[in-house]
Amino acid sequence: MYITVLTIHSWVRWLALLAGIFATVAAARGKGDRAGLVLTITLDVQLLLGLILYITQTLPSIQGRMAEVMKDAGARFFAVEHITMMLVAVIVTHVGRVLARKTASPEGRQMKQMICYGIATAFMLLATPWPGLRAGRPLFRGLGM
């Protein structure tokens, strides 16, 4: 089951990144409502999959050895950095949608969406385990790539 969830999580990341870029561009054009909803849903699915992986695999493997994990850049990435930055991306996306909904002026709504979706997308890009980096993963897990 772990490999299946990890593979789905790995593939859905592309949807999340594309949704983040699309939502940011759409917000810049004043049409960020629907794109922001797609981004929020995609990130919520990613969060659910990621929490399943974190709770079933990462937490048991780091229990009682956090000092050791913090010294290993790859282990620290998944135990602390990845989950923290991705949680920030999810929170900023949700906050952006709420702030935009409560803003009366279309220009203010557009600006809040663009800033929040842009920040969330930047955090997603920073927290993705790109191949070749210290905690890199294949671009398309499950295809032997």
C-alpha cells in the first residue's frame, strides 16, 4: 500500500504544481476563483496522501532518533522541511481564498489571490524533492524513470 500511495502522491504533485501556476496566472488576469478552487482541492488531496505517508512511514522511522535525523540532510528534508513547507502552501492557499471571498473590490480580490497563490506555488516548488537534489526522487515514480 505504501508504494501505491507514494506513486499517487508523486503523480498528483504535477497536478498541484500546474494548478498553482495556473491559479496564479488566472488570478493575475482577474479570473482566479475557479482556478483557486482547483488548486485548493488538489492541495487538499496531496495533503491527505502526504499525511498517510508521513504517519505510516516517516513518523515510525524517526521516533526516538530525531537528533540523528536532524544531522542527515535527506532524512531532515522529509521529516521536517517537506511537510512544513507543504503545510504552509496549503494554509496560504486556503487563507488566500478566504481573504479574496471577503474582499469587496475586484482589484483587491485579484491581488490577494495572486499573492497567496504565488506564495503557495513558490513553497511547493521549494519543497518538491527534485531529482539530483539531496532528497531527490524520480520525476515520475512508478514508471522506473
